[in-house]
Amino acid sequence: MQYLCRKKTYNFMKKILGMGNALTDILLQIDNDEVLFSLNLLKGGMQLINTERSQEINDAVGNFTKIMATGGSASNTINGITRLGMAGGFVGKIGKDDIGLFFTNDSVNNGVKPHLLTSETPSGRCTVLVSPDTERTLCTYLGAACELEASDLNAEMFQGYDIFHIEGYLVQNHDLIRTAVSLAKQAGLKVSVDLASYNVVEDNLEFLLEIIHEYVDIVFANEDEARAFTGKEPEEALEEISEHCRIAVVKVGKDGSFIKSGATKLQIEPRKSNCIDTTGAGDLYASGFLFGLANNYSLEVCGKIGSLISGNVVEVIGAKMTDDVWDVINGEIEKIVKSVN
């Protein structure tokens, strides 16, 4: 399923580059939970799987209708950026297969410029089994996506961009991250990091402290990630994170988000939503925030745009929204900008 990019035109030339796991989401609506039991899958859980397990699951669900869409945290963020009318690019690695071809084509159709390396390993994918009660069971095969290496990067990839956004799931590859942020800074880009997962933060805390303090301008964290990073609750964590970067954002779910930059501290109210699926909420918050930042909007406007988009995406299954929803979002953004400014 493809979502064509009907882009809105804005009066700026800013561009945002993302880097992350190039995963294709494969969503399947299952008739009942018997297939979960037969595959020994924990309903509602997420597990990393190998090639053999991936094939076993694919064989078992082959008769169900599937919807495919580009996924992965940073990819979701960049897709959101382009749906707002701003140019975006994505760095990742795919296999030389149909899934990799889909990821490339779907990215292009969404207005994203792909900077994709290739591997002999099959492309990464996340098989999402949606039960009749809407509970989602995720099986993630990283494949080629996790083979992105420092040697794959070059200075040319970063030319012409203004902000570089990294998903935290890549942080475990220290050489890759250190090379990427160094190249980004040499090219004059601001660097943004979404911490992505509290366990990743815990396992790489010393490295994250070093990289964020030396290279990162914007940090996004949810309350669990902020707690793992600082050992403190959201507002106190915000204060500590802001000591290491120019802008710190801590998202607190139904309570909205906190933003701090220098002496400025804000609490952003959440958008009231009929939440059915939180997939991509944090990724799309980052889309809105970075879009606003690149357009030189105030931090309050940036936060409100992030809240608006994340509040919309939780009302659909998956991290992709239709053209009509994006049209409404773009109209609401204009109202936000006018009301604050």
C-alpha cells in the first residue's frame, strides 16, 4: 500500500536527513489468535527474530491480506517531515530483494530522498499481526538494516541538509554513530537524537553521555528513556538532559511533553485523541518539532506541532496517515502559528 506525497509548499529551503534501521512494516489482520498460539508468539509482545523464524512466520500467515509501509523510527520521522512539505532524506541499508525495492519506492513516493546502501542479507522487516481486538504482536527481523556501518558513510551524504536526526536503536554501533555525528558537524548540521528505548540507553549510557555532550543539539526522550539516562523523573530529568544539549524534550504520554532550552522551559499540552495504536507517536512528534525548528518557529509552536501530529497518528493503525489527515494537520499548523505569533 502506497501513500503518495501531496506536499504543501512553504517558503524555505531547509532539509532534514535521517539515519536509522530501514524496516518495512508488514501489517496483517488475523481472523483469530490461533496463529499466534501455533507460532508460540506472545500476544501483544515484540520479539527479534532470525531468518529461519521469519520464514516460518511468513509461511504461516501467507493467506492473510497484508499492508506494507516503510517503517523504522527515523524513517517514520522523515516521512512525516516530507508530508509537512519539507525536503527530507534517509540513510539506511536494505537487501537486494522485493522488500528492499518496496522500501526504496515507497520512500520516493513519500517524497523522501533515499541514501540506501545494499547488502546480500535480506531486507529488514517488522511483521505486525493485528488481532480482532486490535492488539498488535510484532516480529522484527533486522536483516540488512542492522548492517549499516561507519564505512558506508561519506561526507557527500550530508551536503545540503540542515538537521541530522538519528534513531537511538543505532546507538549500539558506536563507530557508526561517532562517524555520523562527526560528518554531520563538519557539514554544519544540527544533530538530533531520539533515545528510542530505555534498555538501549541503559546499555550505552556512558557513550550516549559523551556523544550528546560533544555533538548533539536536540534530544528527544520519553519518560522511561529520560529516567534511564538520568535516574530522575521527567521534569528533573529534563533539567539534567538540557545541561548536555541545546534543546531537551521529554515526552510524557497523555500528560504532553516538556521542553527546555537554556532558561526557557515549557510544558506542552497533549492533543485530545481517540487512541487506538501508539505506533509512531514519538517518531511523528519529532517530525513536527523538527519541522517547526527548521522553520524558525518558537519552541512553543514546535512543541504544539509535535503534539498535534502525534495526537493524530495514535488514531490510526500504524505510523502512516492518509492524504486527507495530512491536509487537516497542515491546516491546523497554520492556525497554531497564527495563534502563537
